[in-house]
Amino acid sequence: MNADRRLDQLEPVISELLVKQDKLSELMLNISKVLDKQSDNVSFLLKNQLQMSGRMDNVEIRLDAMDVRFKDVLSNQEAIKAIQQLISEKQEAMFDTQETMFVTQEAMSAKQDFLSRMQESMLTEQQMISAKQDFLSRMQESALTEQEKMSAKQDFLSRMQETILVKQDLILDIIKK
């Protein structure tokens, strides 16, 4: 085979290879465009995923805050129940006190009757005291007379004490000299 003929045989094969290469290049370009577009889509989806993740974090934070508030509400309810219990106990104590007051009122009425009888007895005692008071007045007059005598004796003793003190001072002066 000569060179021309080999060239003629190779030409259609090369031409066919070049056509296939062009198609392959076109396919590669299309695949490159599709991959580029897919890359953009993936980037967009990742951005959205990140945003959704941030939103989920915010939702979790809000849920945690709601949990805390719910626990506060529950503790407030417990406190309210405790206060209601205290109020109930105080009401019961007030009813008991009221019953005690009724009993006390009846007792006071009985004591008032007793006091009336005592008052009558005291009037009699007062008359006796008046008689004793007259006796004490007379005794007081006698005591005043005795007191005057004692006062005179005390004055005498005071003068005597002054005299003793003066003499004592004189004796001390003599001893010192």
C-alpha cells in the first residue's frame, strides 16, 4: 500500500474521530454547564440549609425560654395553692375563734351575774371598811403625835451628832499637832 492510499483510508477515520471529538467536546461543555448549574443549586441549598439551621437554633432557644416560663407558671401555681391552703386554714381558725367568742360571751354573762352579787357583798364590806377607816383615822392622829415626839428626838440626836463631829475634829487637830 502506498502512502496516498493509506492517507485516504485514514482520512475518513480521522474525520470521524474529529467529529466524535467535537461531539465529545460539546458533551463536555454541556456537562460542565450542568455541573456549574448543579454547583449553584447545591450552594443555594446549602445556604438555605444554613439559614434553616439558624432558624432551628432560634426555635430551640424560644422553646427553651417557653420551657422556663412554663416551669415558672407551674411554680407560681404551686405558690398560689399554698396561699389558698393558708387562707383555708385561717378561715377555719376564724370559725374556731368565733365559736370560742360565743362560749366566752356566755361565760361573761355568768360572770356578770356573779359580779352583781359581789357588788352587793362589797357594799356591805364597804360599810365595814368605813368603820375601820374611822378607827384608822384616830390611830393616825395618835401616830402623828408620836411622830412629832420622834421628830423632836431626831432633832436632838442631830445636834448631838454635830457636837460629836466638832469634838472629833478638835481631837484630830490635837492628835495631829
